[in-house]
Amino acid sequence: MRDPGLPSLDQLRVFIAVIDHGGFAHAARALHRTQSVISYTIANLEEQLNIALLDRSRRKPTLTEAGKALLADARAVSMKVDSMRSRAKALSAGLEAEVSLVVDVMFPTCLLVGILNEFQQVYPTVSLRLQTEALGAVTQLVLDRVCHIGICGGVIAPPDAIERHAAGAVTMMPVCAPSHPLAKMEGKIPVSALREHLQLVLTDRSKLTAGKDFGVLGLRNWRLGDLGSKYALLRGGLGWGSMPQAMISDDLANGRLVQLNIADGNTLQYPLFIIHRGDEEPGPAGRWLMRQFLELDHSLPHEPY
């Protein structure tokens, strides 16, 4: 038996049209061709593939078992070509092929999900690559050109190559589990009392924050690489630490965590900035993405993580 030949894109689309429109005559009208041309195209396709795709023994042609299997492939090829043409059109108009984004782990996930969903609807041809990092690692990835755009906290002064714009703030709360000794203290908790207990601290491995501490008070502390681990250890009663209000609001309401009444203040505003390299201006999709973060109203209530 000879190997199948190489079908053309037109043959595949005629095949799809015959099925979608319910026959040769309807496909001919939809494609503005004669019925004989449609029949000839399908016959040639079957000859190319060396297999019968349609059962013509009935008034209305139906798919053979082989036809059912190959119809899915035909649709996949057709859709892929349409996607390629759409992307080529966008690129010729100056639209980016890809936008890479790195977001600080403190940024509320629910707000991020909303922006990313809208981005996919507005720019379906642009690939979006997402990373989450902590502290200076966000700036490091943008500085090293690994990511085009970053949403970072204002824990460090930006390097000269970085341009940044203020984009609201995240409210941070010092908390612990209700079983923790600090939760049982009455009145304002002095810093001296905090120093006596294990503090859970978020850290990163970027060169920009090497050897630097941010909000570390405890003489004993555990350095954690991700916010999820810190959250789990806090709920387990293993220490105290600050967490984004959006992430723990449900835990506070249900008594799984307790907000600490610290003498220095019960909350802290963690400033957010949108950053990119000053020598690399984002394209249309990147600028749209930056606007969404700039226009967010962080004061509005939103669902927890």
C-alpha cells in the first residue's frame, strides 16, 4: 500500500465545510463554488490520503470511521493556520509576539487573575509568560531582561536602568495563630516582646537584596522562599509574621489567625510599582497591561486568595 500524500489546506477546508454545512450542495453555496468542484476536491483528498472519508451510499454523505478520526485533524490544522495568519497580521502591525510579566507574591491573586483574563481576550495572539517572585527578585528579572514588565514592592531603590511608576499598595498585617503566646498578650505588644519569638520572614535570592533585611525584628527567624510556606507555618502556630490582608481576611474572620496589636502599628502599606527597563519601551500589548495595573483601585474590597 502506498503512503498517503500531502493534502492541501484548501482540500481540508472543503472537507470541513461538507460536514459543517451538511452536504456537497450546501458546502458549495457556502464556499461560492459549484457542487462538482466540491465533489472533485473531496475525491482528490481521499485519493491523496488513500482512504474513504465519506460514505456516499445515502442521500446525505456521512463520515466513515476514518473520516471521523481525520476530521479532528483537519480542524486542528485549519485552526492552527488561522492562528498563524492572525499572529502574522498582528506582528506586521507592530504587536508583540510575547509579553513576559513577573509579579510580586504580595500582589492580590484575585486582581491578577482578572487582569490576565482580560488580556487574553483583548490580545489573543500575544503569548503571555508569567512568573511570581519576592522582593528584589522581581526587579532582578526585569533588569536581566528575563521579563519585560514587573510588578514589584518598593523595598529597594531601583537601579538606574529601571523605570518605575507607582501602582498602589498592599496592606500588610502582623499575625499569628490563636494558640501562639503573642495572641494571648493584652494591650499593645512592644517590639521587645516580638523579638523574643520566632519571626517568619519572606526572602529571595536576588543580588539586589543580598544581605538586606526588611521588617525583621525577631532575634530568631526562619527565611522562607515562598509566601505559601509562610502562610502554612503561621497557621500552624510556628511563629509570627506579616501577611497581605487580602490573603488572610478569611482566616481572621474565622479565627484561624489573629492580628497582632503592635505598638508600632497594626498594619503596614507595602507600596507597589510597575517597572520596565528604560531602554526597552513595551509594545502595544505591554503598555495595555501596564495601564491595567496603574488604574487598579486597591481600596475596593476583593475576594481573598
